[in-house]
Amino acid sequence: MAETTSEAPERAVSPVGVNHLVLNVHDIDESHQFWTEVLGFHQVGELKPRTDGIPSMKMRFYSGNHDGEFNHHDVALVEMSGLVPKPEEWSMFQSPLAVNHIAIHWPDREAWLEQIRFMQSKGVKFELRINHGMTHSAYISDPNGYGIEVLYELPRDVWGPDIDGALNHAELLPTEGADALEDDTNYKRDFATS
């Protein structure tokens, strides 16, 4: 027998986190190439044509590597050509898109350094390169103008004692050449002077 209760909790129950993100895209094949070949996600599924009266759409599902396994999806792409104007360039503060940016994390510093070296070798433009107080990040944009933050998280003991200070810390770094690939592991821990 299922347990039920008639009393509502006094406050919202905290979730584990964001389960997945669905993005409207202009060209699903172009976006597929970016999300798989540039960011390294794996396609795990695709909507099939329907005959039951539910509208069909071009939609694909992607997962990152979760300790050797794949989720049902972390990201999904839906082709919606012409729905949203495609910006010429990404801007964190002047984008016409409702999504400012999507943060994708790599498991550790070494994997992240490999990824940003790979992206630079493929000619991917780094819009920003920032050391935050809780992450080290490179910002790029996808073919639809969505900002993508490619990051690794710093150890919790770096930012945990002052989350607000860590969130407010930002050190701009070069976006081109070898300097954009350097990563200082002398992590800032005193954010009072940021």
C-alpha cells in the first residue's frame, strides 16, 4: 500500500540538481556536430516519427560520461528553425536568447585542460577565459548562439568557506594562444580583496 500524507511541507524540498536541458536549435545536424565533436557528448537517442496524433519533431538526446555509463539524457536538441533569431556573436549580457549560458563540467583539471587544448586546436573561439573562485572556465558559443561555459570545479575547501566571495571573484585571462591554456593551481582562497 502506498504511503500518503495530507499535510504539505512548509517549504520546498531541495532537489538534487538540474536533470537535463532542452535547447531549441536552428539546424539539428550542425548542432549535433558541435555537441558531439566539439564538446564530446554521446547521442543516446532520437525521437522517431509518430503515428498516434502527437506532433512529431526533430529531437535528439545526448549524455555525458557518468563513470562509464550514460544517462537517458543530459541535453536534448529540438530543431525549431526561425523560432529565435540567431545572434551573430555570443554576448553574456546582450544575447537575445532566454538562456544566458550553459555550464558543462569536466571531472578534473587534467580532463578540462585536454578539452580546452582540443577545442583551441579545432579553431573554437574562446569568448572569455575566466578563473572564478569556484571554477576555472572557458566560455564558447554553439552554432545557435548559446553560451557554453566549459569548466572544472575547484576543490570545495577553496570556495566552501566563502561561497559568496567565490561567486563574486573573476580573473580575466587571455583568450588566444598558449596563454589561454595556462591554469594556475595556486587557487585564490581570500576573496575579500576581489
